[in-house]
Amino acid sequence: MARRARKKWRVSAEERPVGLDAATFRWQALSVFALGFLLYVNTLGHDFALDDYVVFRDNSYVKEGVAGIGKIMSQDTFRGFLEKEVALSGGRYRPLSLVTFALEQQLWGGPAEEPTFRPERSHGINALLYAITCLALYACLLKLLHALPNRGWIAWLAAMLFAAHPSHTEAVANIKGRDDVLCFLLVLVSFWMLLQATDRAKAWLAGSVAVYFLALFSKESAVTFLAIFPACLYCLRGFRVSQLLKWTAPFLAVAIVFVLIRAVCAGSIGDRVSTDVMLDPFAAMTSTERYATIFLTLFRYLKLMVFPHPLSYDYSYNQIPAVDFLNVEALLSVVLHLALAGWAIWALGHKRAHGILPLYYLATLSIVSNLVFPIGAPMADRFLYMPSVAYCVGIAAWAVGAPPQVAVPRKVSFAVVGLLVVGYSVRTVVRNPVWKNNWTLVSSDVKRAPNSARANASYGEQMLRLYHEDRLANADYLKRAEQSYLKSLEINPRYLDSYVNLGLLYGKQGEHAKAAGCFGKAYELNRSDMRALYDLSVARSKLLEYDRAIAGFRTVIAHQPDNMNARTKLADTLLFAGKYAESATCFEELVETSPNNARFHEQLGRARLKAGAVEASIHAYKAAIELGSNTAGVYSDLGAATFRLEDYDAAEKYLTKALELDDSLQTALNNMAGVFLQTGRPGEAVRLYRKALALNPEYVAAAKNLPNALFERGRNLVAAQKWPESLPFFEEVAQLLPEAVEPHFYLGQCYFHLGRKDEAKRSLKIYDGAKPGEAEVVRLLQLLLP
């Protein structure tokens, strides 16, 4: 078996391309694979970044592992993240890469309820798939160009250029880019099998079609190869048109099946039209500006393909501003692309193989160009992933002297290609660390895309994240976040997300009026955005604008009956607004929906207690405690409820528990003092009232109740004829309640028995003036007469 495998690795003479011996074949294949993998070794320690959260880290279907594959295959790619319909035209349906993520999660991720993530393994898989793709490209070019003399080097040089090209970093260094990598890998495998079918045994055709079908499920870009496959067979295998139709028909059939499946699962192109420039960057342009700007981006693709700098993860509004056809680059782009189209048409019409290059480039780029249909982004580095093959093959063909009209000495051409490979490799290795995580990516590329509203907003989000992680390290994180959001709004004054995020930032700073202004603007921009209305209502509640907040929450609930946050906030706001019965009704509904939610039971108890349904409130509080609400607040409220029912023993038990949990809880101190007062322990009541007021001198309830406790304590001492001890209590009551006359009755007695006759006479006269004829007062006044 080992000898047989080695013989196959050597490749037979009739299989091997002209001018390529077995040893050369081996080191070329190994070098292509090694370069493709080693260039991305420095991504293996990377975390998640950008859309990795959408398709993997925070995708509920992926986190389910194998159990979520059915949902992945039957829903929009973003559905597991957004949990709602995607606003992008035609949606996104690329389930195959998500299936691989689900399998990874099944193997290494733990249960969906408490998932763990291994991004380093995902990055390793991406790098491995990329290396295999580079090898597959090499193999396909070898097979496609097999009949051409001295063309083996074209395959190797092209594959090496492809492996090194820096524009591929977005597809490989970003886990989400696996859809691009998988799609192209499967297309190459399908094409190799198709060539096997045409060159050797037709039985390979079924496998080729099946693999192509999988490629479509990885990314829709595979559909462009319906033009490329037959062009290659026409020019390099000499097929007639009738033969092309026969061989292409199965691929067209599965493509149609895929389109139908896609339409059912995610929608079809044009089914959702957006006027938001963040979803369609050309939405606010005239037709002339739209197409001129598209051709401007196409010109920039040509530049990036040759000189890949600067690279950026974001080119959205307004990094590429609207232009018309007076723009030199846009006009030059039209000329160049018409020339490419003309070259392809002329060359293919004459069965010239080089015509495949412009056809391949234009076909693979067309689907992401925005010329055919809007894709939601004006430009992206990853969109060059497949089109760059045409450039790589073209440079490789020039290097080996094909066509001879542009040939240069082999040493010169190979040196040029070598420099390109080295330069591209260095650029790739340097670019990879930018994709380590969201912070490295955003902080780096906001400098490369300073006019992008999204890049500036993303930088603001990262500033907020850093602030929450370490508030003391840099106090100006919030300021920098605010500046970034304001800049994004300066670029796009209708950027709803930036208004919402800026409002949240102001809310964190306690600037609720500013927050309400931002949320109000966001809601004004999109009246169907219940998130903005919800946040606006929260801000209004903080501003004590309860009626407007309540109306807002009710509107959100009318549109989203299952929005538990809105339902909870409505119930809370009704409670704050003093609408206790309505609040209790809302919390009863919440308890019915979530019977095991301790907070709902606790808040229901508060609403019922405020509404006067004391016994019902006790039932709710006890349910909250049974569900684990072991807080000082709930025991304090339960103590207050039992106190109102004059069950002082129960009240004391609950309030004691509350003070054990938090001995500084003012409401518990006040209520426990009330229990002491009602059960004949006014001295203890005075102590607790004083403690509550020491914690908060503005605590009205304690301030109001303290004089009663002082009065009762003084009376107890008077009953025991402890005149010196009782006097300070009545003096303090008289000071706290200068309009009260009752303390003067006891003050007069105390002063009398202590021999302070003038003070006794003054107090007794005050009391007698308010309540004349009191026998004891008359008696004492007579005794005080000279």
C-alpha cells in the first residue's frame, strides 16, 4: 500500500504537465500549502472579531451545536443572532459555514446554556482550509493547463501569489470569512472533478455537481462559475456549444434548486428595499451618482489588487463619497472595464485561452459589485478573494513568457514575481494582527476609514467597552466615545444606531435629558423602531415624565407583546407614578408569564401593598422569598405589611431578618422602630429613628416618627417619676414640634418637681392657654403662685 501511494504521489508522465518533473511537482505543491498556512499562523491566538459574533459567538443556532443545524439550514444566516427578519435586501443565506461552526461547538463548546468558545481552533481551521484552497488552485491550474507546453510554472507562481495576497486577510483571519474560503475551495474541487470527467471518466460529473451544490450553500458567489466553467471547457478543451450546454445543464439545474431553497429560507433579491444609507450606501444618490460611484469602487479594486494598501474592514457610508462621471477615476474605471469586457468577448469568440482571465475577473466581481443588485456594502477587501485569481494567473503567465508578445527575460520576470510574493507575504503577516479582536481592528482601521460613519461609531462602542472594563485607568473613555458618536452623526445625521448608542452613553452619565433627545431623534427617524422608543421611554421615566414614559412603553408592547423588558418597565413606571393598582395588574400578568421570577413577585408585593391590598402583598412577598429573593428589601417590605395588619410579632421577625442582611436599611430601621413603639419599647424606637436619621438627615418618615417615640419614652419615665431622665425627651419634642402643646404639659410637671418654678409656670401656661381647665395644670399653677 505504501509503495502504491508513493507511486501515485510521483504522478505519471502522461498526467504530469509538460516541463514539470515529479520532484518539482512535490516541492511546488508543498511550498504552496506551506505558504498558505504559515502566513496565517499568527492568527491562531486571535479572538472573535466583527461578524464572528453574528455567525458564531452570539448565534443561538450555532450554540446549539448539531441540534441547531436544522434551523441554520432553514433560516437566514443572521436570524440566529438577530432573532428577527433581516433588513438587508434578499437576506443572507450561507448556511454551510455556520454548520461547520455548529459542529465545532458540538465538539468543543459545551452545552448551549453555558457555552464555551475556542476561537483559536476556528482560526486554525480557517488557516488550514486556506492552505488547502491554495493547493487546490494549484492542482486545478495544473489540470486545466495540462495540454499547454511549459505551463506548469504558471500554476505554481499563480498559487503562490494567491496564497500571499494581503486582500485575503479579511476572508482568512476573520472566522466569519469561512464562507468565502469554503465556497472557493468547493468550487475548485468541483472544477477539478469536472476536468476529471471531461478528460478521463464521466462518472466524475455527478461528484462535481454535488460539490458545486455545496459551494452554493457556502456563498452565493459560486453561481458566477456557471459562466466560467463552460468558458474554460470551450477555450481549453475545445468543446462545441452543444457539448457545453449538455455539460453545464446539471450545474444550472442545482443552481436553480439552490435559488428556490434560498428564496424560501431567506428571501430573494429586491424583496426588501431600504432608504437607509447604512444598509444601502447608494440609496441617497441619483442614478448617475450611483453608477459613477460604483465604477469608482471598481477602480479601487483594481488598485488594491496590484498594490493592496491601505486595507480596511470598513468602506461604508461615507468613506467612498458620491461622485459623478466627471470624476477621473470613475471615468477611467468605465474605460478599463469596458476594455476588459471587450477583451473577454473578442478572445472567447476566437477561442483564445487568455480571454478567460477578464471573464473570470468580471464574473466573480459582478455579484459583489452592486451593478447587478445592491449588496449592502459599497466595497470590501474580501470581495477580491476570488477575483484576485485572474490577476495572479495573469502575472504568472507573463512571468513564464505567455503570451510571447510581452515576454521578458525569465530571470527578470521571476524576480518580479518573487518580490511580489515576498512583499505581499510581509503585508499579510503585518495585517493579520489587526484582526485579533474588535479593539485592534476598530482602533486601527478607524484611521484608514476616517470618513466612515460606521467605523467611528464602532470606535465609540470600543471606548465604552474599555470604560466598563477599567473605569479608573482612563477617565476620558466616555468623552472619546461621545466624540466618536458625534463624528459618526456628523458624517451621517440620520444614523439611527449612533443616536441610540449616544443616548445610552448619556444615560450612563446621568444626563437623561440629553439621552431622551438622542432617543427621540432615533425614533423620529424610524417610527417602527421599538428599540428607540423603549430607550426613550426609559429616559423619560428617569426624568420623572411618567405619563409620557408609560404611553411609550404601552406602544412598544402593542407592537411587541412578548417584549418582557418593556412590560417590566411599564409595571415599574406605573409603580413609581403612584398608579399602584395598574402596576399590580401588570406585575400579575408578568408573574403569570414567568411564575419563577422572584423579582416579579417582589414588585407585585410592593404594588399591592401601596394599593392597600396588604394580605395579597404578603402572599407575593412570601412567594418571592421562596424563589430565592433573600434581600433586606423584601424582608423589610414584608415586615411593613405585617405591621399594617398589627401582627407585630411577625413584623419584628421579618424586620430583624432585614436588618441582619443590611443594618443600614433606613426603611427597615423606621419600621422596626414603629414595632418597638407599638409594643411598649419607645426607648428602642428612639434609638432606631436616630440611627436612620444619622444615615440620612432628610429621611422624612423617621423625622416625622421620632417625636412620637421621644414623647412616649418621656411619658414612661414620668410614670416612674424619673423627672430628670424624662425632661430631655420632652424638651427635644418641644424643639422638634414648636407648635405642639402636649409636651408642655409634661415639661411643666418635670420642671415643677425639679424646682425650676419659672420654667414650669411658662410651660404650664402654654398648655393651659391651648387647653384651659385641665385639673392637674390648674393645681400645679396654684402651687406656683407666690
